[in-house]
Amino acid sequence: MAEKNTLTHVDAEGKAHMVDVSAKPRVLRTASAFGRIDIAPATAEAIRTNGIAKGDVLATAKIAGVMAAKKTSDLIPLCHNIEIDHVDLDLDLGPDYVEIRSSAKCTDKTGIEMEALTAVSIAALTIYDMCKAIDKHMAIGGIRLLEKTKAAVGGEHGA
């Protein structure tokens, strides 16, 4: 097992490698993440009134986030392919922003935080793509892990 403050995806020679999780037990794991995309007030109004030519921005971004979470191990080279039990996204449209929160759950040998972060990231990129024709100054930021937990199956959650 790696010591704290060591890079788990780097071997003794400094080369990248996938961590061996074969000896770890399957446990219930959850993660939540956050991100935000700043948009022009006119863009927010267009989203609110379904006035974006490409369609329903928030519904499309939510679906994109869920799909992305399911493909995380295909996108991040050393990320394990895990069995996802649940992913959800909440998108909050403000006067000049969309805040995105994801939650994800699995029962597996390694965590689900990368899936939660990927869901938020791709949801934000989807909003950007759908609105780029009318808003040239959107900015994606603040993407971060809010929480991750793990617990023995059927037990209480802990960090």
C-alpha cells in the first residue's frame, strides 16, 4: 500500500502505472463534485426560455454528464473501469451562470470521484458547446470534489 503523500500512479522509477486494486474489498463509495460556467445574462435568458437553437441546454448537459461519468475510464488513462450504481446532476441556472453539482455512487474496490468530476466537466462543456454561437465570453471554472465517502456494504458512510 502506498504511503500518504506519495503518488499512487507512479512506480518506484517514476513511471506511470495503473494501481493494482485486486486485493481491496468492494465497498460502498460515493462522491459529489461541483463546477460553474459563467455566461452572459442574455445567454441565461435564452437557456431559461429554451431559445438556444441546439435545444434544451440543461437537459442535454445533464444527459451528457451522466454519459461522461460512464466513460471516465476511457478518457483518463490510469482510471479504473468501475461498476457505477448511480449518477445524477443538478444544474442551477442563475442570472449569469449555471452551477453544476454531480453525485455518484458505486460498490467497488476503488473510488468514484473521477466519475463525479468528469460528469461536472462534460456537463459544463456541453453548455459551452450549445451556447457558443451566442456567447463568446463564457468561462468554466471552480470544478472540484465536494465530498467522497466509503463504507462497508450495508454500513455507515465515512471518509
